[in-house]
Amino acid sequence: MAHNNPNKKSTAPQGGELASRTAALQLLQAVLQKHRSIDDAFDAAARGLEPRDRAFVRLLVATTLRRLGQIDAVLMAFVAKEPPPDVRDLLRLGAAQLLFLGTAPHAAVATTVELVKPKYGRLSGLANAVMRKVADQGPGLLAGQDAARLNTADWMWDAWVGTYGDPAARATAEAHLLEAPLDLSLKDAGSAAAWAAQLGGIPLPTGGVRLPKGGRVPELEGYNDGDWWVQDAAATLPAKILLHALGAKKPQHIGDICAAPGGKSAQLAAAGHTVTSVDVSAQRLGLMTTNLKRLKLDVRTVTADARTWRPETLFDGLLLDAPCSATGTIRRHPDLPFLKRPTDLAGFVTLQTELLKAVVEMVKPGAPIVYSVCSLQPEERDAVVNAVMAESNLTRLKIPAAAVGGESQFLTRDGELRTLPSQWAELGGVDGFYGCLLQRTV
């Protein structure tokens, strides 16, 4: 394939080039038209491709989605009339290659034209002309764009500006344009420096190791031995907060509610506690159980709706990482803005409120509860906590900086967890998380 060889002479596109772009088209349309996630639709779209081509397909589609606002603005300068959806999406993929992936112009232009021909032969000339204009004039147009604003949905942008202010909202949107690095949580919490040196990464202030983006996870040293698992640094903080609140006494019985995919359960179990993990999805719990076996960690799993399920004996502590809009994870999931709508928020808030009310009944009086969401939307954060506190036996506790590795920038003045993707910019950013430490009073 010739994705990154600008000096190669123009030739007819090879079969592998066409196959990978065809797969990318199918995957892009699965997201934009069928509202399926990249992860759900990827295997079907990329079936039969070599590993290198599969990686290219994922990168191409992810880049197109991250930069779709910019790409469409460039294309609008050269297309007077909206083309059929297939042609429009092929032009988007071609533009992503030319503007952001460094694909050789002849390869991006030729493959786009060849894929337009079979169904829309009459538009192949248009495709050729547009792609050549993008190659020649597109970079100049990019230079005058407001990338952060163009690539962010209005409803998200307005909420972030209103909640965090314009500078933080803009920095968050800019962070979403970058592919996230790979974070590992370690079963042996004290081995970060050693693993960082062994894997070519860096130890993180909050624990764990950060590796450069890319690479096949199962092929990394320590994977088969169960020495670590993949988990964004911010996603580790709710469990760390709970562990700090519980203190040194072990083992204690902890509930992990809405537990899948299992990173937080692994943290709690690796710290020496007895863990019961509850999730409504049997499939997700099955995948979680497989990973926990690799890690050689013993966790009891329960498939149930936590709104109605209750433990036989009350927990000593509990973590509720509630289902949410997940807008804090866009840098890892660039398809997310095309899968979620502002109208989804009301349903999430109702579910979060019902779950938080339910878990109060699962813990002993005096037990700590951590409520967390990987959302940047204010409706899903302290608003939920405040609503439940008004009618439940709960009090709010301040999270100390020691609970988050001394990273006080991750805490609000009120002592709540708040990470933004723009933080740790020098290290590669973090996912957006909210967390609140609560305590059942009676």
C-alpha cells in the first residue's frame, strides 16, 4: 500500500488500497447513518483485511470523524451541489487522507475516483476535480479555520462554555482532536517506574504507565501474565478515591455498581478487598470476567438491574460509575458525538438519579460511596448528587488531594473530582470525569 509515500509515481490503485477504502466507507456510514459505534461495526466492515490495512481503516475513519467539521467546510468550497451520500462520504475520506494523514495525493485521488465509478460513474470527473482542489487549496483553507469550534457539536460547545468558561471549553475541544495515548493500570501499584522503562512509556503521577498511541495491546510484555490492564488515568481516580476513604483495613466488602468493563473492579480487588461487581449486561460481564481471569483476580459478578437488586449483606463501601453520555471520552471515541443527542441527557439523568438512590440502601451507615460519570455535561454531575441528597441519608465529603496522587488540579474548590481532557496536556491529556465522595449517615 502507498499511504505515506508522496514520491511514488502515480499508478492505478491496488486491490488492497481499494479494499481498505471500501471498508472505511462502510464503517463511516455505519456511524453516520446507522448510529453504530466504530467498535461494534468494525469487524464486519474490515473482514478479510490484513492487520496493517485494518489499522489504516480505523485510523482513517477516526480521523474523518474527529475532523468532520473542518473537512465539510473545505469540501463546501469546491462542491456547489450536495452529492449522493456515498459520494459525499468518499470525498470526506479522501479529504481526510489529503489534509490530515499525509497520504500521497495520487493515492487519495485515484482511490476516491475508482470507488465513485461503479455506482456513480457520471460523478467520477467531479470527484477527481474536487480531490485535486482539496490537495492544492485545502491546506490554505485549513489555516483559516477555527478547528475546535468547527469539530464540536453546538449542544456540547454551549454546555461546556456555560459550565467551564470559553478558554477551558476551547482547550477541551482542541484536546479531542488528538488521538489519546494508551494508559495501563498495574496489579502491583508500586511497579510503575519499572514497567514504564520496560515498555518504553512514562510513569504517571497518579500511578500506572502511559504508552505512546498505537501498538497491539495483546502483544505487549506483561499482557498474558496479567500484570496490567488498559484504563485511562482519569478512570482510575474514582476507585482510588474510594480506597483512600476506606483506609488501610482489609479486606472490606465493596460493591462496584455498573461495573463493566471492569477496570475499577480490578483496582479494588488488586488492593486486597472483596468485590461484588454488578452490571445489567450479561455480555459485558462475560467479557469482564475473561479479563479478570487473565489478571488472576477474584471478583464475584452479578447480572442484575441495580435499581432493584440488593446485596444479602450491606457493603462497607461502594462505587457507582453510572451510565452517562460519556462526552468525557471523545478523544478515545471520536464517533461518540455522532451517536449521542442532547435529548439523551434526560434519560441518563433519570437513570443516574434512580441508581444513586438505590445504592444508598446497599451500604452500611457511615460507609463511603463514590458517584462518578465520564461526562462533561453538567446535568449528569453534581446536579444528580444534589437532587438525591435532598431526599436521601447522604452527606458530601471533600476529596483530599492525597486520594488523587496529589493532583489537586483534578479537584474543585468543593473537593469534588473534575478532570478535563485539556489537563495534563504535556503528558497527553486525560479523559473527562466527575466524581463525588458521599457517606451514608444512618
